[in-house]
Amino acid sequence: MNTPPHGSNIDRKSIPADCQWNIHDIYASQEEWDKACAGLKELIAGLETCQGSLKEPAILLRVLQLRDRLSQEIDKIYAYARLQQDADNGNTNAQALSGKAEGLLASFYNAVSFIDSEITSLSKEQLEQLKSDHLFADYDFYLKDLERMREHVLPGEQEAILAQSQLATGTGASAFRALVSADMEFPPIKDGNGNNAIVSEGCYMLNMASDDRVLRKNSFTGLMNTYHRYRNTLAATLTGTCRSSFFYARVRGYKDTREASLAEDNIPVSLYDNLIRTIHANLEPLHEYIALKKEVLGYDEFHPYDLYVPLSTEGEKCFSVTFDEACKMVKHALQPLGESYSDILQKAMTEGWIDIYENKGKRSGAYSWGVYGVHPYVLLNFQPRYNSISTLAHELGHSLHSYFSNQAQPYAKSEYSIFCAEVASTTNENLLLEYALANADKAQKIFLLNQFLEAVRTTVYRQVQFAEFEKFIHDKITAGESLQAETLEQYWLESNRKYYGTDLTVDKELGSEWSRIPHFHTPFYVYKYATGYSAATAFSEAILKEADQNHKPESRVNDKTKSMTATRQSGSAVEKYLTFLHAGGSDYSLNILKDAGVDLNTPQPIQVTLDKFSRKLKELKELL
């Protein structure tokens, strides 16, 4: 495939069809889509007539099956519309389709809202009977989870009041978004040549990676000082978010917000605490990494605005490849996952799953969108650099996770949890990295090792630092206190001294960084980045170790050993990983991972990740 003209100035119609995803795999035409919408409306009306009658097992089963049928159809309807809009936001027809799909989605959610509350009103004996009934086999885990949560579900009228209260209690988060996105203005700044430059949330991280240190410093001080001027307002909005979350947690019978948030995934609080403890016990390698960056970059002082500067960009130039070459590289890197994985990977790359290039009006970034009963779709904005190769591997990790889950599980058990969502994608990234390192020259190795170390710093160390901050602020709310800006600033400065060590000069402006993190308005979410990355590292390390053992010289393996190896294949690292990919949402996340050989209730997966960080840091030191 030749690389076609593409970019933000190229119309969608100029992008070749074989570089676009094939939305007609969902519906052959818009006429079929219209028919599906009309049929969905009729089915929704039929579902609403069943309200109040779910104590009858036959009616309940029919309603659950109808809900699945409706949900699958609305998934397809919405995907057909949104994929077209995301490919070209200037497409007014796609905008209209998306609007209609969103209306149907709202109607669907409203129509099925009675189901969970009616099931939780059943007696324990009735639920046990349903779970043991083979007719409800597709719904046994769903019923089990509803039973687990039933003590935290309120009577219908009270649930209705809580649902209506959401808009009134969400002001903290919405005020934060409005202030940061609409009202906050950042000052003009200068770059190292004295030229005018800008800083905003949109370009901040780009500026932070620039080799222009003056631009970095001015961006840092300009952004942080702006947030500092709103420090008291931002502390008040965060207080509002935390108090709102605490209110809902207590009303539902939880001890605090953390317990309530983790309960959604059936995660014990001990896992959260163990994660923080394990990081605390392994801060020395991060300190060494900061010291190395300071030394290599040649700075007398290493400031927060130096954290994101790459140690070398020389090696990246060698990864200026075409999309076809990127696909070949990803396929080679993922060969350890076996033939069945490679076969589906080939389908994804060649059968209209991927929308490859940027065009005018296309959504930025990348994502994978699974469509049950069809196949996943991948949005890219491919560029000839390593980051785009890694993004391709990452999104295909999501896609094949969705594909295998959808193939193996009934619809009711097919959707994997947010807790597990980043595991497959990051496993692919890790396998790609090791493949690239094995085939790299010195400059490329320096670049790749730096990429890995930064990924662990930002996805594991930094996210656990965020998680620890969340525990601090929610503990204050639980104790009946408010969040004072000065207290939060002092905590944040001390936290950065602890995490990054004495080689980081902790400028006072850094004290305002807590106030710009939007994730703090979604309580106890960020720890999942660290657990997901750690689970992926544990998987990829086991897979590569096994692949290395299987490729030992043939002369060293006798027939008896071959026979023993064949017998063990069902318990191999690859087999366990594929079992994870096929599991979907058939059990709790921790159980699915544990069955696949990764026990996040222990420090082992996070320790594997941090040990790898130490090894790669040593390799980098030897190269520099």
C-alpha cells in the first residue's frame, strides 16, 4: 500500500477506501440502519410493559434476553453513526445520525432502568434458584454481582431521589471543567529565541518535551502560576467533588468513598494500600533515573520542567516507517502470542478494521471500538514515528481483547471491565518494545529504553503518587474537614520530594500541580493505570521468558523433554494469557487475572514491573 496524501487539509473523500474502516460491516446501507432504528423503538415499547412482573422467572429470562438483543442493536446503531462522525466531524449527515442514535440510547437506558432494582428486591432464595437454573447460565455472574451489591441498593423511591440528585451534586466537577476549559486564561510567553509563544493545557505537554529549556520553564511557570491564582476556588471545587462522593458512599452503606469506588470492581482496599507500599519500597530506582537525566542533560539543577525531556531523539529517526512496515513490525513483535492471535491480527490489518490516516475533520488521537457480532474498529492518525507504531500495537491489543471476548462469551458476559481494559493493550506495547530493542542499534536502544522508563515513571510511579494524594484528600473529607489550598500545596511539594529524590529541585510553582489534574474529580480511578500496566508487564515478561526457553537449540531437548513440554502447554504463559483475553466479563477482574497467572492481591506483578525498570535503567546507564 502506497502512502496516500493525508493530513488536516485533506478531504475525507481523498483518502483511499483501503485506508478507511469499513462501516458497512455493521449495516450494509443507511436504509438498513434506519430500519434497525425503527425496529428498536418497537422493541423498547414492548420491554416497558414488563415492568413490575420480574418475580416470574420466565418473564425475567425473556426480559434479560430482550435487553441483550436491544443492547446489541443499539451498540451497532451508535457505532455506525459515531464512527462516521469521528472520521469526519464536518459530515453533517453523520452528525444527524449520531444525534438520533444518542436519543435512542437515552430511551434504551430509561426503558431498562427498572430491571436491576426489581431483581435486587427478590429474596436471597429466589436469587440462588435463578443462579443455579441452567436457563440463566448466561446471567449467573450478573445475578451474583447484583446479589453482592444488593445491601448497597436502596428502595426504589430512594434510588429515584438519588438519581435525580446527581445533577445538583455534580457542581464541583462541572465548575472545575468550566473554569479550566472556558474561563482560565494563560499568559503569553517567550521561547529561547525571544519569540512569542503560547501555553495552554492543549500544548503544555508538547512544550514540556521541547529541547528549548526557556520555553519549558516559561510554560511551566506560566501555567502553574495561573492555576495558583485560582487556588482557593479550585480547592473548593475539589472539596465539592469529594464531599459529593462521600455522601453517596455513606448513603449506600460504605465506610468511605474509597471503599465505595473500589467495590464497583470488587477490589479490596488492601490492594490499594499494598500498591502504595510497594512503590514506597522501590523509590530508589526512580531517584537514580532522575539523577541520570540530570547528569546526561548536563544541568546543575534539574527542575520539574526538565522531567519530560527525552535523553535522546536520535534513535527515533530510524523508526520513520510506512504503515505497512509498521504492521510487519507489530506482527513480528506479537508472534510469541501464537498462530491464532497472529491470524486475527492479520484480519484486523487487512479487512477494514482500521482507519489509518488523518483527514480534515477527523477526531484526533486513537481508539479501539468493539462491536459485538461484527468486529472491532481502530481509529488512528498514523505518522511515521515509533509512537505511531506503538499506538498501532496498543489499539490492536484492545481490539483483539474485544474480539476474543466477543467470540468466546455470550453478550451478557462479553464486556471486560475498566480494571482490565489496559492490560492487553499494554502487553502488546511491551512485546513491541522488546522486539524493537532486540533489533536496535545503540542510538535506537537509548531512545527505546528512555521510552520505557518514561512509561513506567508516568503510568506507574506518577499514578500511584496520584492515588496516594487521593487517599489523603478523601481521608480529610471522611474526617469532616475541608480541603485548604495551602495544605494541598504543601502536601504536593513534599510528595514530589519523596517520589523524585534530592536531585529534583522542587520549585514552589509545582505546588499548584494538584489543581490541574482532572482525574481527581473521578475518585479512585488513577490506580487502575498502575495495576493495568503491572499486570501487562507480568504477562509480557512470562510470555517472553517462555518464548526464549522454547527457542533453545534442538540438540539440547530430548524426546522425553519434548513430551513433557507438550503436556504442559495448557498451562503455558501464552495459554494463560489467551484465557484472559477470552474471559471478557465472565468473572471479577481479580479472579480473571489470577486464573491467568497474575495475582494483583500480592505485590508480585508491581514488583516485576519495578524490577524491570531497574534492569532497563542499568542497561541505559551502560549505553550512555
